[in-house]
Amino acid sequence: MTTTVNVHEAKTRLSALLALVESGEEVIIPRNGRPVTWLTPLATRTRPGSRDLEGKVRITPDFDEFSDDDADAWYGTPADR
């Protein structure tokens, strides 16, 4: 479930809002009616490089090789340069 509270209410009810987030709820905080940020439990967020991605990403042995075909695709053929 998601709760929306304005900035003033977020400032005055921060502890209560954090309790909601700890229970798994997200809180959206708009300013002048436009969403600016949200509070969400850190455990549900996946960060690049985190252990959450272990076993889900595979990097091939040729990952960092840059071929002539790659150069042509990125920069155009020699005649185009």
C-alpha cells in the first residue's frame, strides 16, 4: 500500500511515517501537489553490485573487447570519419 503526505505533514509525522515504511508501506511526499520523493524500505530496493544480483547476471569473457565492428557501429566507418 502507498500513503501520500504533504511536506508539512511529513515533517510533523516523520516517526509515524518511518513506522509505516518499516512495516513495508511506501510513502510519497509531494511538494505543491507534485511528487518529489518517496520513502521505501531499504530491504526492498536492489542496488547495483548488491548480493541480490548474485547468480542473476552473467558477464561473458569477451565483455571488455572492442572490435572493429564495434568501432564502426559507434563511430561510423572510416569513410564517415
